[in-house]
Amino acid sequence: MFDILMYLFENYVHSEMEVVVDHDELTDELTRAGFHEQEIGKALAWLERLADLQDSKDHPYLVQSAPAASFRAYTPEEQARLDMQSRGFLLYLEQIGVLDFTTREMVIDRVMELDTPQFLLEDLKWVILMVLFNVPGHEDAYSQMEELLFEEPQGLMH
């Protein structure tokens, strides 16, 4: 499923091509690209739920603001999916203003819905990019995250 999300993001969103809105056409294209129909359905449902997260009556945490000195406690399931490095990266992104309370919770929600046996920090970065792209008003955060994702290390490597 994650491979399909990456394919869609890279071929439609990231390349700035016109997004195909017809569900059947998109399914046909993904099938021609070699993806299985069951996985395509899961990926499209994942994207629909991402869009649904912006509906605050179904997701009340999106209209609440976190206290200034709050701390995010992760459930055992979240800890199993998001290793310490990933959780640290989320905290770092909050500290530099790429993520806020709302977008962090959206990212965690989308990560927990992924049907993947292994989830790496690189995968998390792409999920963050997908979430930020889909949240109006977070264009600067999206650009900042894009720079973090694609920046090449400068200087000498030891």
C-alpha cells in the first residue's frame, strides 16, 4: 500500500501533473503500473481518510490547541510503529515549526493506518510530506519539509 501512495505522490503531486480525479481511471492506471487491486483500494481509502481528517466534527483534536508546555505520550501501538528515532524526528519538526499539534496528530493517525510490516524514518518523512500537502495553509511547512527530505549533506563526511 505504501508503494502505491509513494507512486501517486511522486507521479501526481510532486511532479505537479494534473491529478486524475476519476476513481476508476486511477484504479486502472495503478493496475497497469503493476499494483494489485486490493492494495489500490487500501491506498485510495487511506488518502480519502487523510482528506477526512480536516473535518473537525469527526476529529475534535484538530480544533483544539495543545497547551504550550504539553508532552505527547505515545500508546504502545504507536511506539511499536514509530521507533525512538521517528518520535524524536516528530518532536524536532514541532520544535522548528514544521509541524504543529494538529499536523502532528494527523501524521500519527495516517502512520497508524498504514498496512506495512516495517516502517522506517524515511517512510515517516514521506507521510509528513503527504499530510502537509493536503492541509491548506501549511505551504511553508510543506516547503520546509521538502527541503529537509531532499537536502544533501554539506561538508566533509567522517
